[in-house]
Amino acid sequence: MSRTKVAIIGAGPAGLLLGQLLHTYGIDNIILERQTPDYVLGRIRAGLLEEGTVTLLGEVGAADRAHREGLIHHGVELAFGGVRHRIDMTAATGKTVMIYGQTEVTFDLMTARSAAGLATVYQAADVKPLDFDTDRPRVSYVKDGVGHEIACDFIVGCDGFHGVSRASVKPSAIRTFERIYPFGWLGILSETPPVSPELIYTNHERGFSLCTMRSTHRSRYYVQCSLDDRIDQWSDDRFWDELKRRLDEKTADNLVTGPSIEKSIAPLRSFVAEPMRFGRMFLAGDAAHIVPPTGAKGLNLAASDAHYLSLALREFYDEKSSAGIDGYSEKALCRVWKAVRFSWWMTAMLHRFPDNEGFGARLQLAELDYLVSSKAAIASLSENYVGLPY
Ligand SMILES: Cc1cc2nc3c(=O)[nH]c(=O)nc-3n(C[C@H](O)[C@H](O)[C@H](O)COP(=O)(O)OP(=O)(O)OC[C@H]3O[C@@H](n4cnc5c(N)ncnc54)[C@H](O)[C@@H]3O)c2cc1C
């Protein structure tokens, strides 16, 4: 049996950032990850970072490349009725967001972790958080067919929505809140220049679309699709045709198409588990909550959870105070629910719902029209989009 202060399950953004923050506070930790590093790096997911997330990456020495290669955005565009409207977020808030892919964030955090010589066990099978309702929690796992155990002070479940940590909590100790949306996002990644320097969110009668990017030469596009759709029904040509039909004429004309280098369908879901602490086990990131990607909040919430929890654990070790860990769940959930609300609101305003053909569609257009013409509404959208303060 080995020993550490904090055993972290999952080497996604939440686990890797938490591990680095704890390390900078002198708190030793081990990360257990089910997959290989290449598999983790191969998952194409989020791509928009709030300033607070970039600051946290800087605190752990993992933001140099993001500052060099990330694209700073000062606004977004909302398109409806065939017209694009720019929202100047920097004018409204003084803040910006950064385009920098989750794969790059993960790579930079992995590099920082291995440079610091910190332990990460990849391909750890059958990971089990144990005895977290006692003062002596443990985590067991199997590596190369051999069973291991880690004794620790705390366990943190950073193992995503389908992870083992939340599933190990007895049902009577946890409450969940969920909304499943009646559509998904079909996404394509292509080695083509973005159609526009900033993101374009489009409300269209054929369904929502989003033009985003990962760099000046790599684009990411999404179209709302049916939950019954399968990826093999969507050739690249069909995807580009559908996207063009949802864009205004000028944008469609400017769109540079090319072969997809990744294509996937993601269902949209809002989910929150309460609380985020169970004795000596905490949850952070997607293990505790999921938001639809419309608000670009999933990765950023994983970062704010890691921030709150690392400060709470520092207080526990440095000041011998449990106040931080006792307040973690409430503090994190307060920010989580605001991001859940914002992501739900963006989703509701921009997508085609089965029951909003008439009245609902008109309300969406009225809301969008109000939004782009009201200083107060622009300020509200902007301050949520760039990220609420920690
Ligand atoms: C298809 C998809 C597209 C997305 N697009 C966007 C987007 O455009 N914008 C946005 O903001 N967010 C997006 N998200 C959400 C964002 O990617 C997540 O919020 C973010 O990855 C959360 O980080 P995390 O570390 O909490 O969880 P994850 O990134 O899920 O990491 C969890 C880690 O735990 C590991 N793990 C799981 N089970 C175990 C186990 N039993 N034992 C050990 N390890 C385990 C997993 O392998 C994984 O590496 C998307 C998510 C998905 C799934």
C-alpha cells in the first residue's frame, strides 16, 4: 500500500489542474486515470477559456503556450433572421475569452505534471474509492493485472460524468437534478481557416449552428441534429451543405470546406449532483455537473471547482482549519448553478425545440432582438459568457 495526502481519480482538466494547484501548495497527490495519455489527449471537446481559467493555468506554470498560441476574442456574434449581430463583450465587461483547445490545455497540464515529477498512474483499471465515510479513506486499483491500494487523507472524484466516484456514493446521500434536451450537436473539426474571426451562434428554422475554431487554421463547426442521427448518416458533404443552409448568405459564401479530421455527435444535458462532498471524498468537474456546450462552461467549471477545492485543502493543511472543506460544496455549487442557468438559457434561446414551431420560435426571435438592442441585456450576456467572478 502506498500513501499520499490526496488521491485524485481522473486525469481530465479537473484532475490535472487540481493536482498541479495542490502541488504548488506543497500538498502531495497521486492521479489515477483509466485511459492512456494518448487517449485522453485524443478527445476533442471544449475550446473556449475564461480569463479566470487562463489565470489558474498561469498559477501552475502551464499558460505560456496558451498565451503564445491562444486567440483572444473580444466579442461573439448572434445570427437570426439572416442577419449577424456582434456583441462586444470587452466593451461591456472589460474582459476577453481565449480560444485554446481542451486537448492543448490537457497536454500543457500533463507536461507540467511530468516536469514536476508527480505520480500519475495511467491505465489504472477497476479504480474504487473506499472508506471515504471514515478518517482513513483508501483507493484500490489494478495495474497490469496486479492489485494496488493507496491510503490517503482525501479522495477527489474528477472522473467525469460516467466515473466511479459519484456512483460509489449511497443513493440516500446524493440528490441529482437533470434536464435532457431533445436534440444533439453534430460537430466537425477541419483543417480549414475559420469562416469568421469570432464565434457565430445562429438561430435558424432548420436548427441551431455554431461556427467556432481551435486556431487560425483549424475550424470547429456544429449543427443541431436529431438524437436518432448516427454519424455514418452524415458524410462531410451533407454536413457542409446543412451548415451552409443555416448560415446567412455572406457567411455561407465565405465558408471554406474541407475533409473532416474528427466528427462526432454529443447529446445535450444539464445535470447537477448535490452535495459535492461525501465525508472525505469530494467531486469536481463533470463528475458533479454537466452543462450543454452552448455556454462554453463545462471546462471552465472544472477549473473553478479545482480552484475552490485546492484553496480549501490548503487551508486544511496550512491552517489546520476545516472551514474551507466544509464550505466547498456550497461555494462550488453556487457558481455551478449560475453556469447551469446561463447554459440552459443560451440553449433555449438558440435551438429548435419540437414544440416551439409557432409561439416558441417567435419568443426566441423577440428575445434575440431585445438582446442585441439592449445595453443591459448585452451586459448580462457578456458577464456570464466571459465568466462570473470566483
Ligand atoms: C463530446 C463532448 C464535447 C464537449 N464540448 C464542449 C465544448 O465545446 N465546450 C465546453 O466548455 N465543454 C465541452 N464539453 C465539456 C468539457 O469537455 C468537460 O466539461 C470537461 O472535459 C470536464 O473536465 P473533467 O476533468 O471534469 O472531466 P473529463 O474531461 O471527462 O475527465 C474525466 C477523466 O476521468 C477518467 N475516468 C473516468 N472514469 C474513471 C475511472 N473509473 N477510473 C479512473 N479514471 C476514470 C476519464 O478517462 C477522463 O480522463 C464537452 C464534453 C463532451 C463529452
